[in-house]
Amino acid sequence: MTDTHRTDSLLSSVIQATVPRYTSYPTAPHFQPSVDAGVHAGWLGEVGRRGAPISLYMHVPFCRTICHYCGCSTRATRQEAPLHGYVERLRREIALVAERLGRLEVSHIHWGGGTPNLLPVALIADIVGDIRRHFIVKDTTEHAMEFDPRLVTTEVARQLAELGVNRASLGVQDFEPAVQEAIGRIQPLERVEQTLAALRGAGISAINFDLIYGLPRQTRDSIRRTAMEAAGLAPSRISLFGYAHVPWFRPNQQLINEADLPDSELRLELSHIARNTIDAFGYEAIGIDHFARPDDELTDAVRTGTMRRNFQGYTTDTAETLVGLGASSISRTPWGYAQNATDAVDWQTSIDAGQLPIVRGRAFADDDLLRSDVIEQILCVFGVDLAATAARHGAAAGPLVADLDKLTPFIAKGWVRQTGDRIDIVEHRVELARIVASAFDRYLGQGGRHSIAV
């Protein structure tokens, strides 16, 4: 799909560049096997001694079917037996982690996948019971779950609300029938409306929608309709992600006809149309890909400077430690990242042996934490004071300032403003954010393939 519209040549090169999404730094391609179960156990023990609140992420790597566009670590099942076996090990992993951490407060709980609501509610109740037994969960704890709208009933919504789930994230993606057919996910608008009614009727009013641009068969008119229909349903937040076509990494994406994919310039236009449409419904733009109601907690976090970015995207979670549970999950502690075995069988084998299922990770070294801070600020607020940030980390700003040479073309264009040691993205902020952030990534180009920037 092409268009007669043509962008500035520099911007055209930007939107075709491949860079990390920077939900972590250093990024996952630079994780190493030197971080093993023993290392992670030591980190968890120190977290427990410090006693600060933590957040928990549970990964459920199962779906009823695999959508063509999916880039998640998941597999299809129509049987309940694998779910029961998985939950049995997940509960053991919670116990193993709790042994190292002690009874800490949990500030955020997030279920991702895959399809967490594919689990029978009784199994979810078992896991929630274990979390409450091992940790301190308050009424104010955010308890979020990702949902496939096609699997939500009024009774399930009520039961999950009773278990403490108070935020729902719905995988909407696109409402256009032709696009849904192309991505292997038939999900009519009416089905999403029914799910919303069930969740809101159960008292779960904090609801996120995930939308995707750059999908096969999307047009300017269709993305506008999808954005209007989504915003018209008035969710608390909307996430707008660019489709990452990585068929060499996700074989299911080979089912997508690449001839149906928009080219890079049309992708950019689709992004703009969707963003402008959502803006028109009164949402506030958050970072590079989120929107929130003016009264939402995420909007408040932007105003107060407390918004963070982690593996779940933009968040109000300020806990220093995120403990990942389940196959492929990644934990972040003040000393580094640790990733569970991505293969469910390997993960299960470790759990059965009474061991933390860690296979790789990254211990923070040199100026990793400083550069992580710089990158996070750029992605959250589109600017950073390099000198002030370096001072907070007890470091000199010199190496960071030297990286500014990589931004010379954008500074010359007036898209990035440099004021002493401070930089701000003033034009094309969404398109440039990951590119500008990558200027401070000292591992970039040392391995790993990434999706395009826009």
C-alpha cells in the first residue's frame, strides 16, 4: 500500500529505523547466562532485607488460538489439563520466591500473556490466595489483568472483581472486519461492548484498550473508524502500538500476507490519524503510545513526574523491584534483570527441582543505571537534563554529552533543542523518542534485531 504523500527525507529515514522499545535497559538481547538462579536468589534476599514494597507480574503463556500478528510468548490450547499443570508450578514458584523475599507489601499485581482469563476462575483464586498468604496485599493495591474480550462473561467478571481484580486491559487491536480476518482475530464491536458492560457491572471501571496500527488491510478510513469506536466506548486508557512484523522471530506472523501491510509512510499516517482521533475525544497523550482520561492516575503521574516505564509500558508503579513469575517472565531488581526459562518445559523442570527457573539476565554495571534513567526520561517526558541526571547518580555528564553528536541532524532541523546539557524533543516527538533514546544506548548494534521505530 502506497500513498502519494511523501515525508521529509530525514523523517522518512527515522520511521524506517529499527531500534529497541526500551521497556528495559540494557535490553533483553544483551542478557547473559552469568545471571543464574543463585545470583537472582541473592538479589531477592537483599530485596527482602530492605523491606520496600514490590510488584508482581504473572505470565500465562496460553491462548485459545494464536492470532497471526501476535508477538507474545504463548501457545494455543483447548484443553484444561495444561492450565492446571502450569498453575500448580506457578504456585510453587510463588512459594520459592516468597522464601527469599519474606512477607513484603505488594504495590501492583499484573497478569499478562497469552490470555490470563483463559484460566478457570478457581485456578486464579488459588494463585491469588497464595499471593495474599505470602505477601501483604492492601485494598489500594492495583490488581490488573489482560483480557481476551471474547472469553469474558458477566459471572467471570463478578468473580474476578471479588478476587480483587480492579483494572482490565482488553486486547481490541482493530474493529474492522477485513483487518480482523487478515490477523486471525474475529472480534466484533458488539462483543467488546458486552465485555465492557460485564466488567463495569462488576465494579471494574478502570479499563484499558490496546489498539494496533500498521496491521494488514488497514486504511486511513478504517483506522479512523476503529479509533472513534474505541474512544467512544470511553475506556480509562488507550494504548496505540505499532505492529512489529518479525516473522523470523514469530513464525505465526508468516501467516500474514506482507503485500497487505502498509509501507512505512502509510504506517506513519495511520498513527497520526489514530492519535488525532483519540485526542479529539478528550484523552491526554502519554509518552509515545498511551492516552488517558484527564482524571486517570496515569495522567496524574505525568503531572507529578512519577510516571515510570517498565515491561508493561507506562505505569504508576514506582516499586524498585518487579518480580516476574511464570515462563519467560523477567524480574527487575536494583541490581539487575533476571529472566525465567522461556520454554515452559524447562521452566517446569526447574520448579519441580525446587529451583528458581532463571536462565539468563543482566547485572547492572558501569553507567547502566544512569543511562537507563536518561532513556526512561526521554520516553516519558521527551526530554532530559543530562547534567542533573548524572549528578543524581554520582557521575559526570561528559560521556552523555559526547553522545549528543549523534543527534546533530535533529538539532539542526530544530526537532531537538539543546540548551546546555539539556535536550528536549520539540517536533515529531513520538517518531523521534526511541531514536533519541538510542543515542544513549552504549550496547546498540552489539546484537539483536528490533522492530521499526514507528
